[in-house]
Amino acid sequence: MADASFDVVVIGGGHQGLIAANYMIRNGYTVGLFEQRRELGGGGCTESRPISGFIGNPCAHVAGLWASPVNQDFKLHERGLNYIFPRVHASMVYPDERCIVSCRSYEWDKETGMVVPLEDVVEKNIKEVERISPRDADALARWQSEGKIWEWGFAAQGVLWSPPALPGEVDLVEALIQNPNSGIDRRHQFMTATEYVCDLFESDELRAHSLRILDSVGIYPDEPAPLPVMLSNVPMQVIGFGGAVYEGGTHNAIHAFQRALAEGLAKMALRAAADSGLDTVGFTGGVAFNELMTRKIREVVESEGLRFLRHRQVPPGDGGVSLGQAVVAALASS
Ligand SMILES: Cc1cc2nc3c(=O)[nH]c(=O)nc-3n(C[C@H](O)[C@H](O)[C@H](O)COP(=O)(O)OP(=O)(O)OC[C@H]3O[C@@H](n4cnc5c(N)ncnc54)[C@H](O)[C@@H]3O)c2cc1C
């Protein structure tokens, strides 16, 4: 490894590292991705938990990832990643036994990434709020009819899923803050989560519902929270716009990223083979223990008519290195 050279080194094979490596490879860079654990995926891995006989995810279990362009950029649905969008989206039961239930208010097209709002469900969700607080329902209905909730939400999503705006580029949330007609109060950007939901809603019930929604994305009541996170989570979620879950578990997202990565690596190797006039591609090193990547690389290489070599008798990682050292030592001493 000491003599290997890369255009880019990515430290950590969590989902962010995998996504970054995928984009780099796609743009023609030679990438070294280093993960300290045996398994790629970081907080997206599935582990035995909470008790033996069960598996669960330690961190990312709610999938906001469906809204990311990474789905379409790497056709993740063709690589085994599917989302489940539950019909009931969020709910809360109050001590007086009243409750609020929001249903999912959108459809998502996995091919294009386009979102289609289901206006009748939005209306139903606002009616649900009306049972608890007519004034909060009025505010939601007004923002909704003026198109503000979608405008805030899509601006927030644009900021959350994109690199920071460069000088001269427009930051969509900043543009809303600067626009006196956007309905965003400039003070919102400096508020704690509690102050924000109190400013938005009149009833304790809606405020509690919103704080619980924020809590589920790691924003706690007394924390000043990034405005895009609050914009995309509070009014949006109350009208039923939010997360999904990963079909089969979060590790399926990680596996899809690995398949995309393996395909990128295979294409890189195919380019190198074509440049050198070779008809054989091999896969070695510790990462070749990864069955999923080995299978995908083999599939791509063989589909192009080249021969694929993999380890059979000698392990690809340190075991192979040790054997090589023993052979060299034996030859040197003979
Ligand atoms: C309790 C909890 C609940 C969460 N719930 C959700 C949720 O429901 N939905 C959601 O979308 N997100 C959730 N998150 C956030 C999500 O888990 C993280 O945003 C995501 O895991 C971050 O990905 P990452 O690749 O940046 O980092 P990680 O997933 O943390 O991966 C980092 C990787 O880098 C490796 N590494 C670190 N140092 C080195 C080194 N020096 N050399 C080599 N490798 C190294 C680690 O082993 C690890 O594999 C939750 C987080 C927590 C803690």
C-alpha cells in the first residue's frame, strides 16, 4: 500500500465516505477509500441487536436519503435499494387521550426523483390539526394555500443535500430569509427549537408534536438548530412530508453504494486494461474479501469479455502477504 498513489483519499467508509468515493470515481479520479472496521457502512451497518437473534440498526434507520440526487445519479434502485413509505407518517397521543395522526402526503418517483404532492392528503392532515387547534390549522392552511410550505421545504432540502453555495451562488434558504414576502422571520435562524416551534404554532399540542419530530432528527428543545433542518422538519412533517425506511434494513443502502463503487472500480480497471492491451483483470488486497464487491466487479469485467482473476488458494489480504514473505524468505535462505 505504501507505494500506491491516489488522486483522492477518503478516510472512513460510512455512507458519506462511500458516496464521496462514488462521485470521485465517476469523475475519473483514482480513489483510495480506507475503513478501519471490517465492514463498510459506519452508522448505516446492521448489527445483532438489541438482543441475540435480532438484527437492528444502531444509527440511521429513518431514510431521508430518498430525497438525495444520489439515488438517480447511481440508479440505486437498480442496485437493490428500495424505500418503504409508510402511509401513516407521524403521530402523537396527548395525556387527555386526544391524538394527532399525519399521513404521508406525497408520491416519489424513483426513476426521476420527482415528488408529487397529494393535496387531498395534505388537506386531511390539516383537518386533523384543526381538531387539536383551529388557529394552528388556519396558519397551516394559509401557508399551504400560498405555496409557502413547499417553497420552504424544497429550499431547505436543496440546502441540506447540496454543497454550500459558493460566492456568487444563491443559497436558497438565505434567499428566503432576505425575501420579506417569504413568510420566514429573520429571527428564526437564531432560535432554539423550542422558540421556533412556539413562534410557529399556538397550541402546546402542536408545539410538542413538532419538538418530537425535531428530536427524531437529533435536534433537542434547547438547541439553536440550523434553519434548513427546522424548515424541512416542522411544517413539512406536520403536513405529512418526511422520511421513509429502507426496505430490508439500512445496510441495503450501504450495499447499493458498494455495488456502485465496485462498478466504478471495474470500469477503472477496464480502462487501464484497454490502455495496456491486457485481456485479464484481477482483484486482490484485503478488500477482495468483500464478496459483494468481488461479485459485482466480476460481473462487469466478464460482461466486457475480459477474463476475471480472483484468489482461490491463497487469501487476498494479510494471509497472502505472509505466505509471500515466507516464500521469499525460504528462497533467500535456500
Ligand atoms: C443514535 C443515532 C441515530 C441516528 N439516526 C439517524 C436516522 O434515523 N436517519 C439518518 O439518516 N441518520 C441518522 N443518524 C445519523 C447517521 O447515522 C449519520 O449521519 C451517518 O452515519 C454519517 O455517515 P458518515 O459516513 O459521515 O459517518 P459514519 O457512519 O460514522 O462512518 C464513519 C466511518 O469512518 C470510519 N473511520 C473513522 N475513523 C477512521 C480512520 N481514522 N480510519 C479509517 N476509518 C475510520 C468508521 O469506522 C466508520 O465506518 C443517527 C446517528 C446516531 C448517532
